[in-house]
Amino acid sequence: MVVGTFLLWRYFELLFHRFTLVPAIQNETFFVRKAIWTALEPNLG
């Protein structure tokens, strides 16, 4: 019973992380690009 609950929890945890990790990475790259653009924009313009 305890092992089944534990495995179920791990399974949902993995599912949850798989669905939340991708948007997090996309957000991070977006913010990094935005920060770089904000830093470079005065020099370009």
C-alpha cells in the first residue's frame, strides 16, 4: 500500500515536472533574450 502510493506519487511528480519544465525553460530563454536586447538596444539605436 505504502509502496504503491509512493510509486504513484513519483509518477505524478515526474509528469508534473515534465509539463512544468518546458515552459520554465522557454520563459528563462525569453527573459535572457529580453535582458540581452535591453542591454544592447541603446548601443544599436
